[in-house]
Amino acid sequence: MPSLLGIDCGLTVTKAVVFDVSGRQLSVARRRIPQLMPKPHHVERDMHVLWQGTAEAIKEAIAASGRPASDIAAVAATAHGDGLYLLDQDKKPLGAGILSLDSRTAEIIAEWNSNGVAERALELTGQMPTPPAYSSLLAWIKRHDPERFACIGHVLSCKDYLRFCLTGQVATDRTEASVSFTDVKTQKYSDEALALFGLTNLRNALPPVFECAQVAGQVTAEAATLTGLVAGTPVAAGLHDVTASALGMGGHKPGTVAIVAGTYSINQVVSDHPVTGAGWLCRNAVTPGLWNSMAISPASSANYDWFLDTLAKHERDAAGASIHEIVSREIEAALAKPSSVLFHPYLFGSPFGPDASAAFFGLRGWHDRGTMLRAVLEGVIFNHRLHIDDLRGAFSFAEARLTGGPTRNPLFNQLFADILQMPVTVTETDEAASWGAALCAGAAVGLYPSPLADPRDLAAISRVFQPDPARAADVNARYALFLDMAAAMQPFWQRLEALS
């Protein structure tokens, strides 16, 4: 039976996952890729280290699958969206890759917001420029590192760089192409968009655009040696990880809001016509004639991970029970009683601009760790609700689908349903983004009629969490205060940032 390889490279870990054609996961291998922070607001990674780690993960996943590499019918990658991975004219890495956590472009974003560029970009491209978008990062390099800018040969995303390493071919897909430079109406590259950002001379550096489920190259002999794949194995174009996650959890369709609780708060809906607004990014969906509107910010479950890494580190390796089981009991106890504690989950970014920072409010000496963790989880989900409420004003959706690391905990999923005040469906797919990539790989070689033709019985592998009406009044009051405090903090966040 054929198998498929899906690669998913996030902001800290790159993964290789082997699936059979029914969607059953056969193996997974991971490698942590170090982040580089040479200056404040600069978040990067070594591109050679990234490829080496990914190649090792692929080789390990193939070995662990129990099947020969020759069974792999096709490969596709997905990876963190936005950021920047540059090649020079000789197709060699041009400096470090820039991650989507990078916020060096705040000054340029502020200029574009004040001089009308951002407003025109929303009209033309379907989105306001964001700090890690191609447009702002390339404009920053042009201004602050002109020698590097002059050497740019190819502008790639993370997953496009990995596919280049596998195949030697420079390309992108329709979802990644729409990060900055496509016309939202035609879904194709726009010379006007490049001119708007002062980047006209990079037109030839933009990669050719493939459909997500189209073969964009074959594994080279060199890549085969490093990864254990068979040379000549087809490699599909793949897709942006936000879209891949929605596809992998069965949420990439009209009428559904797909939610990813990871490093980023990701909330997305699909429509059959472009709908633009300042609160979301309207980009190309997996297939032509569909648009994916995503409301995002780097303010989700990474806050919970930070809390455990920082304030429960000594218990992480304790024998007998996992730290997640221990703190779940503490959070459940905290939810059973009133609490004045709220948390703004802006450790790594926010929807309120680059100066916003995280904080606990209402904390007293008698509060314990469980109360603080409850506030962290509520703050994370409140931030998701902020984005989803923006989308509710423009789109109609009756179903929410949720994925992300914390969704293994039913308590977290129930909190989502209570705070969003709508049913939330969690699909038992540990590696949703990798499966989304694998669907593209399978469709590219004819195993599926399209990447939307998921062969799994989604109803059989899903659980629906219904909101608790008894909690609605308390949740709404806490959420309203969460928003009011964010508004009140606006003049103070910049002053706090100035202290650093």
C-alpha cells in the first residue's frame, strides 16, 4: 500500500510524518531547530541547520514507519507562514532565515499605517502589512542592509526552502504566494503591489506559483542520500501551515471557523469570494476561487508552555505523573471558585501592536499556581475570541474546529467552548498540518481527487464540546474586563517597552 510523507516545520521544531493513504499515522520524527536572537526583535534560524535537522527527521520517520522508502508515493511540506528565507543568485542561503516571530519592522509598519500604504495594501492585496510579511521584511532589508538586498536572487518561505533542498527547484504555492504581493481579486502576482512597497526590482526574485496539489519537483540524488527517500519521488508544492492545519482537521471549508492554538492564535474561515477587513488577512485558499481569511496574532498556547517552563520546571521530570496532569487538577480546582485574576497573553506578540506585553492583573498573595494557570488559559482563549468576534461580523459559521498541543486536555477544549459560546469540535489528529501537507502530496499523484477529499471518517474521530450556559455570564464579564484593560494599557505599553 502506498504511503505519504508530510513535513511540518514550525517555529521551534521540524517534523516528518509518514501516513498510509487512509490517513493513519505510521510514524513521526522531530528535531528541534535553535532560534537565533542576535538583537532585540530579531528572531532567526540558520538555514543549513534547518535543512540538516529536517533531513534527519525524514530519515528517522521512514525507518520508524516499518515500510521501505519506495512505498512513499509523494512528499509535501508545510511550514510556518510569513518570515523570509532568501537565496542569492547562485541559489545559496543569503544570511539567516527570518521567523514569523520577528518584529524588527515596527517602524516601517508605523510609517505605512500613517502614510496610506497600509490602507491601499488592504484594498489591493486583501491584508494590512504585518511585521513578518515579505513586504515589510524586504523593505527593512532594503533600508538597513542594502548590500544583502542587492544580492537577493530568490524570495522564499520556510516550506519553499525545504522543498528547494529536496528538489533543487525554486517554486511556491498559491497560499504562500499571497502573503504580500498578489491581487486579492485575481489571486495572482501584482506588479502594483510590488510598487506600493517600493520593491519593483524584486519581481524576478518571486518564485513561480504552483497549485498546492501539483508536483513541483522530484527528490534529487543528493537529497535522497541525506533523507533516505528514493531519488525521483514526486514532491508537491505544499501549502502555508495555517491552511494546512485547517485542511488536516477538516476545517478548510465554508461555514466553519478553524482554530489553531499554538505559538500563534490562528482563526480562519473559507469563503467563495474575497472579504477584506483590517482585522484579518484575506489570502488564497487551497483551490482557485476560494479565499482563506485568517485573524492571527502570536499570542496563544506558547504562553502556557512558558509558564510551565518557567514556574513549574522542577516538576517537569518528576516521576509518577506528567506536569500536565498535575496542573489540570489545579486548574480545575481554580475554575470551581471565583477569581479576580486575569492575564494578557502577550509574551511573544499581540493584536495590539509590537509594544504590548504580558501581565497578570488582580493577583493577590493568597492566589496559587492553579489560579494563575486558569488566568493564562483564559487569556489565551480570550485572545482567540477577540479574533473570532472580528470574523463573526463578516462571515457566517456554525461550527468551530480546534487543533493544537493543549487540545489533548479536555479541560482546555471545554474552556474554548465556554468562552467562544459555541460548540467546538476536536479531531483526533495529532499532526493536523502534516496530514494537510500529505493530502496535497496524495492528490498531486492521483491518490485523491483533490486535497479536499479527506479519506477519513471525521465524525468517527471527533469529539464535540458544548458550551456550559451556566458559565456564560461570568465568562462574558471576564472577557469584557480583559478587553477594557487592554484598551487602558495602550498608553503604558510603549512606556514599559522604552525601559528595555
